[in-house]
Amino acid sequence: MRVYVSVDMEGIHGIVHSIHTQPGERGYELGSRWMHEDVNVVVESAFAAGASEVFINDSHWDMKNLNPDSLDPRCTLLSGWHKPYSMGTAIKGHEVALFVGYHAKVGTARGILSHTYRAKVFFDVRLNGKSVGEFGLNAALAGWFGVPVALITGDRAACDEAVDLVGALPHVAVKDGVSRYAGIIYPRIKVMEDLSKKTAETLAEPKGWKTFKPPSPSTIGITFVDPSMADGAELLPVVKRTGDRDVEITHEDYSKAFQTMLAIGAIGQSRIDNYF
């Protein structure tokens, strides 16, 4: 069994603020340690459940947060940026995916550090008319390549979002959001036990895996924070301007629409005016 693990950071146990997630901030070393602990428990349990390979995609920020020397030595790590499918790069060909340390979509009440890919660019992202976050976008990419998702871990808002989208997906809520920058943190020993047990259970029971395959064609709609970001995005021939801050990408191949979304996110980031 070839297991793919996409690891974000905002949904890791203990993390409640960007000081824990941004390199150079005073809390980053602590957040990084928690990230490695969550990942290693999942990896160990995956191998115990019969995995022949565990492939980890570091999926946070500049995607260089995980130190191979601090990971289970049996796993394979994809590190660094740029990547053609970002958080879902190299997922094709795996039998099952686990999404670890995920957070809720932009604008979610009580979603700790909630955002969708580009926090200062994307005000809302919709897949075929439904507002989705990183879980939905990445689960759809996995499904497009025929890979089911077996587990999500993160704050409770992220887990609820995933279940609402794909149904009764196994999950581990490692914390409860009180606000965007505050949360109730459960005892680490209990969280580690839950991560270990749920990973083993879900990999042993394929009937619970969810393949979320988007239709062809599919449309990704984006509302930007600022109209200038839509100005830049509509320069791409495949992007349709639909409003002051809104664009749409429609493509027969969801993976191409997904990549276009990543590209116009980068364009939008370049339009941020730090002086206005």
C-alpha cells in the first residue's frame, strides 16, 4: 500500500497563531517540533497498518518545514517550492491519501488561522459553485487522479468542513477553535493516541475512503481581496472576468484548472500594495 501524506501546519496540534507557522518568528521552532511529532505518529501508524511506502509532501508556506533527519527514516519526503500541484504534487499513483494538519477555508468562524491558499489574495474560492478550502481543492485533485482520501486531521472546523463536503470521512480534531487566533488544545498524549489509532483504523478499512472526483468540465471561481488582482488574472486567456473582484476558470481537465488557480494566486500576490 503506497500512502501519500499532505502535511500543512496551521492544523497541527498546539498551533494557534502565525508566530508558530512562519520561519523566523519566535514561536516557529516550537510549531515545527509539534509538526514533526504529529507527522511521525501518522507515519509510524501507516507502516504498522501495512504501508509499503509513505510519501510525505511538505505543504506549508515555502514547503521546507520538515527536516528529514527528524522524520521516521522509512518515509520519503518532497520538500521545497515551486511544485506543479503545490499541496497535491506527486499524489498520482498512490493508493490512498492522508491530509494532516489542515485548517478551515477562508472566512470560517472559529477556524484557527483559516484561509485558502493565499490569505491576502483569495477572499473566497468556489468549486462548481460551492465554497471550498484547501481540503476541497486538494481532495478534488486527488480524486481527479483516482486517489481516495482516508483521513483528515486538523482543527474541528477543518474536520467539519471536510465531512460536509465528502461525507463521513474519518478525522481527528486535534483542537477546537475559539477564534481565528485562539483554541482549546487537548492533552498531547490523548491527541497522539487518537492520531495513531485513527490512522491505523482508516488504512485497514478501505470502505471508508472517499474519492472526491470533480466533473469534467469543472469551474473554479475566485473572489479576490482587491480588484487589481482580478485585473492581473484576466490577462490569462483561460480566465474569465465575472465581476469587480471575481474570475472563473473552466477546463475539461480539473488538474489544469487547479494549476491555473495556483498561477493567478501568484499574480494576485504580486498586486498587493503594501503602502495603501
